[in-house]
Amino acid sequence: MKSLLKLSDLDAGYDGSVVLRNISLDVYPDDFIGIIGPNGGGKTTLLRVILGLVKPLSGRIDFSSGNLRMSEIGYLPQIAQGDTLFPVTVEDVVLSGLMINKGVFGRMTHADKRRAREVINDLGLGNTIGQPLNELSGGQLQRVYLARAIIGSPRLLLLDEPANFVDPTFEADFYEKLKVLNQRMAIMMVSHDVGTISSYVKSFACVNGTIHYHPHDKITDEDLRAYGCPIQLVTHGDVPHVVLKKH
Amino acid sequence: MGSLFEYTFVVKSLLGALFASITAGIVGTYIVSRRMVFLSGGITHASFGGIGLGYYLGVNPVAGAALFGLSSALGIEYLSDKGRMREDSAIGILWAFGMAVGIIFIYLTPGYAPNLMGYLFGSILTVTWGDIIILGIMSVVLIFYTILFYRLILYISFDESYARTFTNRVGLFKYLSVGLTGLAIVFNIRMAGVILIISLLTIPANIVSLFTRKYSRIIIWSFVISFIGISTGFAFSWVTGLPTGAVIVFVLVIFWLLSHLMRALLRRGASKNTSSVTLK
């Protein structure tokens, strides 16, 4: 199978400081990769490099083997910067996921609006289509941003901690939806919650300044130590614990 | 003569109201939605420096104001964009600096000290046909800019960070929008005045935001409310001899109070309906 995306010997960083060194990774069309690692390890930077928002200092990103175009990459940022008090509706926000194909004039057709309705309905947001964002819950808002990421039918979906703000009752449903999406697109998903995502991802990539690809859906403490990729304590409710494997 | 003067005055007033309303609709919606009202205040006050400079050099004060307004708008955006200075600090400095420069140049202008009241509080009597033409051109530019690039302006304003994933022209359009905002504000100074223009831009968009959260609707209805408010203000100002800008603001504030009252009544009606349904 041809890879969608190939990163080779890539270095990247900001303002002269190198955050990622010697990154090499092949992403295939049916991949579902959990990107894990400590805070500041470069997980988000890796996604931003793929999106072209951070220019690599050296190395190569090759989209050619899978004929992947930038417009075929969907993105859900870690903390969406959107101002929820800004006067836009759910439909407006979701349609913005099509802007990459529209140029500066950004005309939306009836077909675009139909597609937006489909995606919004699929994610269980049908009754919110004309609503402003400040009337939505955190979980609904996150689904709106997921809808924005997938409306363009991407072949590669980049998710940066997508379960943020998603209430626990919807979290499993959210990941199940990603599993369904993975049938038609590759997914790279940053998460701190290794235990939960190990039920959904097919492989891991530990990112801590550099990258270690782990081609299995289960990862152990020993693996992480071997990859030099300590996972920090995170809190679930009031009880802090190391997130490793299932819990 | 009297009727010709009255006819000219009425035509000028109506055109002025129309163009100022277009500015209030488009620019007002932009600055209120982007929470840039304080920045707009900074631009208007900084442009007072240009008015003073214009008087001192013997050129049209509005040209000086446009120069100061545009450079302060772009300067504030640049400083906050690069993270070199907090935006509110940059605005505060330029706000006071512009006023200080204006006062110094007017003080230094030889001969009769110009009447500044028209610039500070607005007066249709000081508006020339040249001003109306410039306002008209500005309105056409704003309309075309908004219609052509509606989605891009909307999405960059809503989520600049995400917009960078689909266009590399975020910076260009941000500066274009802020630059046009600066110029539009300055060209309305003769009508509403440095001190009062901010309310012309803020109140109509605020009123409409109470009833809709759709950007395009806020633009259209802000235009309508502004036109009614400004025309009513002109009429009162003409009849009573009170300063135009102040009367317009007064009328708009009354509209604002009435709209809050109306919204409260609508909500009460809606909740009554809901409770009656629940009771059934």
C-alpha cells in the first residue's frame, strides 16, 4: 500500500529553537495513529508542520506518493480559537471547512450547504444548525469543530486532543464516530489519555523531541520508557494517576 | 435663496445619513463583533492629531485625519499582531498622543483659532460636498469589499488561527479590514465628531445583536437603524439648533433602551408560552 504522507529526517521549531528533530514517519490511508507524549514534546508542532503552519527547518514532507493535497487534510485544533460570542451560526462554522477549495471569494453553493447539513446531522447536531455558538455546550462545540474538519471529506484527519470538553457520556460515542470515519480516512490523533484511546487507535507514535513509532494498539510502561517518552500524571476526576493501557 | 439653502441642506443631510449608515452597518458590525470598539475609539482620537496638522499646514484637516487614522489603525494592529505590545496599551498611548498633537498644532496655527466643536461633536453645517463625495466613495468600497470577501472576512474575524489553515492571506485581509475601518471612521468625523462617532458605530450593531446572531443580518439591520437614527437626529438638530452629533447619539441611545425593553417583553412572552405548554 502506498503511503499518504511521508516525513523524512524532519527538524522543526519556532524562532530558532528546535522542537522536533529527526522526524521520520509514513502515514497510510487506513492508519489511526495515537500521538502521545509529554507536554512540550512537540505533538501539536508535528500536526502544524504537516498542515504547513510551521515550516520545517530541514528534512522533507512528501505528499506525492499518495497524491494527497492540502485540501484533503482535515484539522481539529487543540483549543479552537473561535470567539464563541462572534455572530456566526453552526452552519457558518462548519462551512468554513470548505474554504480551502474556495479561494478568497469563498462562495458557498446549495450543494455545500446540503453537505453541511448532512455532516451536522451525522454528528447529532441537526437541531443546532442555525444556532450561535454561545448557546452550545462544550461537547456540542467540539462536535461542530469536528464537523468543520470532516466536511471536505479529507483523506487525512488531524485531531489535537479532540475529547477536550467532551462530556464522559459522549466521549465513547465520539471515539466510535472516529472509528467509522477511519474507514474512509487516515487519522492522526494527539491525546494524553492513552488508556482510553488504545481501544480505538491502531498504532501509537511517541513524540518527545523526536518520534518513536509503535505499530501496535497497546503500549506498555516499558515501551514508553524505551522510547524516552514519559507520560505525565493526568487527573481524572479528583484522582491523579498515570494513564497507561486500559484503566 | 432660503429654499435653495434648505434644499441643499436636506439633500446633503440625507446623503450624509445614508453614507454614515452604510459605515455604521458594515464597520460597526465588524468592530462590535470583533470587540474592537476601544480600538476604534483610539483611531478617532488619534486622528485628531491629523486635524491639527492639517490646520497648521493649511491643507484639508480631513486629509490629515485620514493619514493619522490610517497609520494608527495599521500601527495598533501591527504592534498587537507581533505581540510587541498589549493592544489596549498601544491604543491608550495613541489615543492621548493624537489629541495632544492636535491641540499643539492648533495652538501653533497662526491667526484665528479654528472652531473645533464641529470636529469634536459633529455638525452637518461643516460638511462640504467634497466630504459627501468621499463618504460616498468610501461606502461603495466598503459594500464591494464586504460582498466580495464576505466569507473570508467572517472566518478570519471568527477564528484567525483556523483561517491560516486555508489561506495565507490572513495578514493581508486583517490589515485591509482594519485600514478600511480607520478610513471609514475618519471620513465620518465631520458628521458625528471625534468624540461621538464611536456610539454611531457601536449602538446600532449592539441593538441588532440583541435579536440576531447572524453577521449579515446585523450589517443590514444596523444600516436601517442607523439611517432612521441619523435622519431623526438631523431633523431634531435642525429644528432645535442642538449639535448634530449629540442629538444623533441621544436618539440612538433611546432606540437602544427601547430595544432592550422590547427584547425583555418578547422573552417574557416566550416564557409565558412555554410555561402554559408545560402546564397543559
